Amino acid sequence: MRAIDLSNVTWRKSSYSNTSGGECLEIADNHPALVPVRDSKNPTGPTLVFNAPAWGSFVTVVKDGSLSGA
């Protein structure tokens, strides 16, 4: 697997992250065809990278709650 250069991405905190410092998810929207995701409390830690269709499917399932009870 080849390394993905994330040095020029712009991270933004998810609107669902709370203001007290917990549950802070950051997403880089400006990477072509990929959606990098990281924990904002650990910005030098691991980053998950999804292809755009997989991320879109994940977000859809989370928003509509169809994963609950699975």
C-alpha cells in the first residue's frame, strides 16, 4: 500500500463534535477522491482514509440511524 500525502490538506472539525473537547472528529474535505478522518485530540496520531463513496455511505447510515440495533 502506498503512503498518502496529507501534508497539504485542510482539516475541519465535525459539526457533531462537542464544545467540551470530547468526541472531536476532524475531516479533510479538500483531498481529491479521498476523505481523511482523524481525532482532533491527537492530530499526529493515526488517520483513517476512506474513498468518497464509502464515506458517503457511512454518513448516510449514521444520519438515518439504520445502523442502530445491528
